[in-house]
Amino acid sequence: MTQNFCGNELTARLDETLATPFSRIHIQTTAGDIHIRVSRKGRVLITKARASRSEPSPDLSHDRRRRYLLDLGRRDPFLEATGIMTWDGIVRPTMQDKFRQINEFLRVIEQVFAPLAARQAPLHIVDCGCGAAHLTLAAYHFLHNIHGLPVHISGVDTNQEIIARGIALRDSLGWNEPEFVVSRILDYEPPVPPDMVLSLHACDGATDEAIAKGILWKSRIVLSAPCCHHELHHRLAAPLFAPLIRHGVLRERLADLLTDTFRALALRIMGYRTHVIEFVSPEYTSKNLMIRATRGLRAGDARFVREYQELKRFWNVTPVIEELLGEQLRKFLREEA
């Protein structure tokens, strides 16, 4: 483990280290080395030696500044308008987690949008369950204002009040885009089939709706960070797993994992190259999984169909994603059966 400490913090960390049960501690400095040995009887022996490091002063070349896509240290109208950053380019302490979540989500977008941008045609994006619209506006800001790409993005949510706040925030920035629509995800039909479907922490079945609509729209890319989901929570029953599912918190986590596994398998069956990743450190949000899917595989792969059906049979459940995709998915399940 490597960490950097400065000033008084270093002294405190050394005190913590000396209080640990290590029997030997070696300290390297540019002025000399210190060797500490603790005997079995608790006696502390300290010896000094010449410096084992050759550099005349500390080498801090490894101490690189972390690169954020929405940069620190300079004013950013979007980050100011959302309350994430102060007027002088400082991220507010209470918004540090939100700042990192947005940046890491944008980093994933950056990794997948290059093939779409190469077409030099407008990118069409739908953000399903857009909520406060921070991601919707961040994606537009990043792709259009920073990368200079033609982008049409729509934020969709059922909450009229939240949509109104998103529109007000957009207008305060002087932007004509994105557009915001009050609608259920299942009822929404974009004017043009989207290239990318986004979903960040859409609650409960809204994540399934976003993934299913992305598939049905034949979106090239689907990026979804799931939120809570309760559909399977009370339907799990397997004698082998009884010691696990009798505990509420363990049952809930297992149900979440199974739900996301079914989602990923459904995407694979429908022809999407799919990965489940951690898009941000869990210290910033516990809901840090992302399903990243790119269309381009042959639909109906027998291996993924078999895995999906075996998982269904074992748990005796029908996932919501299957119900939403309907005949589009079930035709592949029948062919393999």
C-alpha cells in the first residue's frame, strides 16, 4: 500500500504505525534510514544508518494530479449552476461525492462514444429516469460544449416538478438543449431512435424499463447504473440458500445481484457485448455498479440463453426484464428449449 502524507499528518501516521503489532519497521528518508525492531518482551530497539536512497531530495514525480473530465481549479458554468462548484472553481465539500460520480459516469461515456462520434452525425441520447437532470446536463455539457459534438439529448421522468426544475436549470445556463419530457419510460418514444440510452440510479423497475427500451429502440449503447429493486426480494426460495436468505440484508443483496445478472444476460442474448463494472469507488456511493452494453454481437447466442434459463429454473422466477422484452426475448428462449 502506498500513500502520501504531509506535515503534521505524517507524525500522526507514524504514531499509528508504531502502535501496530509489527515487529520490524524501516523508515527511509533522504537524510538517513531508521530501523526499528520490537523484541518479544516489548523492548524497542532503534538504529540509524546511512540513506539507502540515492536522490538528494524527495522525488514527487509519482504524485500526479488526478485528471477529471470536468476539471478542477477553473470556473465551470454547469458545475456552478448545479451547486457542485463555487464561483472560483472549488468543489463544495458536501458535493465531492456527486462531483466524482458525475465524472466517473462521464469517463464511461467517453470510453464508448468514440465510434459514434466518428460518424460526424448528431448523437441522439435518452436519459431514462433523469431525476434532477444532473447527468442529463453533464452529458450534454461534456459532449457538446467540451468535445464540440452535435448532440440531441432527452431527459425523461414521471415527476413533473423535477422536470420543471431541470428545464429551469437548463434555461439558466442559456442552453437550447437538452429537452425534458414528463412521461413513463415505457410510454416514451423518441423522435429518432437513440444512439445511447442512459440510466443513473433509476429506482426499482425503472432500470429494467430503461434497459428494455434501449434494446427495443436498437440503441447502439446502453449504460445503466441500477438502483434499488424489490421484484425478486420476496420471491427467492431455495433450500440450499435458506441460511442466507433468512437474513433481510443478505436476501436483499442477493436479490440485487440476481436481478443485475438477469439484466446482463438478457442484453447478451439480445446481441449486446455486456460488462458489469464498478464505475466509481464505493466510498462515493454504495450504488456503484454499472451495466455497460454495446450492440454488435449475434443475438440468440445459445450459451447465454442456456445460462439464463438455468438460472430461472433454479430460482423459479421470471425477471421483469423478460416481461418487458416480451416476444423479442422469449423467441430465443423457445428456440433453445
